[in-house]
Amino acid sequence: MGVYNVHERVLPVPRAEVGLLLDGLSGDTDRLWPGRDWPPMLLDGPLAPGAAGGHGPVRYTVAAHVPGQWVRFTFSGPRGFHGFHEFTVHPAGPDRTLLRHTLAMHARGPARLSWPLAFRHLHDAALEDGLDRAEHACTGTVARPARWSRYVRLLRRLIG
């Protein structure tokens, strides 16, 4: 099963400011990943090609990183996740920047069930929380905070 999933937010700041958020992923001062409410993003080294880690049961390796612009992670788990996820930073006008997260993968074996039944919903909620963090880091506020669905709340209770 092919999966293509995109989350994005236009932020009213220059590209360089959003690039700093991207480059801080998994670091001590990470202001993008929502590690307070979700499993933290942890890597075995700095954000650079070859660093391995993940968040919760999702495992990956940094495949590429262009500082301030792009980072791509290739999946190594859970079983059946074959593909990548990435953050990209795009100019969107004077002092406006688009921050995009893209997940592209083939779900095989057990992932043909686990992705649509659980991981997709949790992924979508975590990414929207991360974009809220980015907006807050850049502006000090969040215009329309993400809300978890009842299903996401149920899944979070079930997985403890």
C-alpha cells in the first residue's frame, strides 16, 4: 500500500529562522519536535547523515541533511515501513516561510494494518503538534492549535 502524507504550515518569519528549528531536531534545545506530549526524537549523534534513532517504535536513519533547508530520514522500523519522512523549508514570500513534513512509504506486511488503524492517526496528531510548536517558537502564539480527536486520545490510552 502506498502512503503519501503531507503536513505544512506557513510561518511569518524569514527562512533562516525556520531553518534553525529544523537544524535543532533531536538536540537539547529542540523547539520543533513535540517531545513533551509524544515520544522524544532521539538520535545517536548530531543531526547528520548516518545518525540513527527514532521516536517511540518508529526507527530511522538520517539519509541527508542540508542545514537550514532539508532533512530526510529513512525508516528502519516498525516492520513493514519502507520509505522516508522529511522536513523541508521553503520561502513563501517576504518574511514568510513554509515548513513542510512529508512521509512517503510503502506499507507492507503488518504495516498494511498498523498504518491505517493506528500509526496514521498518531502521526498526524504528532505532526500538527510539532507545527504548533514551530509556530509558537516563531511568533509566541498559535493561531489555531491542533486538537486530538477522540480516536487519537483512545489510541494514546491503549498504548499507555
